[in-house]
Amino acid sequence: MRSHNGSPAKPAPQAPPAASPSPFKIFHRVVDWITNDRLQLINITDRINDIVRKSGIGNGIVHLQSLHTTTAVFLNEWQDALLADVRTTLEDLVRRDGKWRHNDPRYSDCDRRNADSHLRGMLLGQALCLQVRNSAVLLGTWQSIILAEFDGPRSRTLSVQVSGI
């Protein structure tokens, strides 16, 4: 093919090949619980695994984040005697009747008197990041995912994000 001046024409630029869609996905859900007690432990393993299955993601990461400063999410064995020990340990480490400034109207405008709840949540943490394998949360034989309420009864929200392939 020749241009209008007789020299060889440059080939027309070609569009880059269409990129194949990435197999990487992100799936997000916000889940709620209504708690019944001031200090309550809830086994949320099955509910989180249901979300992971519904995500369609076989392998990746699940990130759990409580949207509250007076809750926590952690791993441990779901066994009655151990759960009683967890409660006792938290109550011993952070006394409800401590001389907390957060509870003192001279220092804080909080009327819930829940400094102990904030401190317990801080000790255990409000987020977990766990592996997903074969469309399920990878957990050890005795591990369960536990949501801890420290300022109930209340409505609680957990953000769950699953990412991977």
C-alpha cells in the first residue's frame, strides 16, 4: 500500500489485545448480631464460613473487622471451661470498677461508664485476617472465630471482606 506521496504507508496502529478478566475477586458483607449480656462470647465460625462459601472465592484471605471499640474478634477453642476462664481473665485484668478517667465526669462526657469495655477490646483487638483455602476459612482443629461483646446488650456490626481467586 502506498501513501498519497508514493512512499510506503505506515501500518495502522493496532489496538492492544483485550486483557483477559482478572480471576482476583473481592467480596464484602456487613453482618449484625444482637447481644444479650454485658460480656458475651459468640462463636461466629459457621456464619463466616457461609460468607466465604457464598463469595465464590476458593483461595485467598478473609478479613474481619468489628466496627466497635467495645468488642473484639479473636481465635480460640470453643469449650465451656475455657470460655469461663477467658471471661475470668478479662474481668481480672481489667476491673469494671477501676478508677477509670473515661468513667469520671470530670474527665469524660461518656455516660456509659464503659472504660473496661474499651480496654478489653483493645487488648484482644477488633480485626482478624485469616487464610481461605478450598472455599473455607483455614482453621486449626480446635480453633473457632469468636466475637466478644464487652458493653452489651447491644447491636453489633462486623465487616467481612473476602479476597482472592
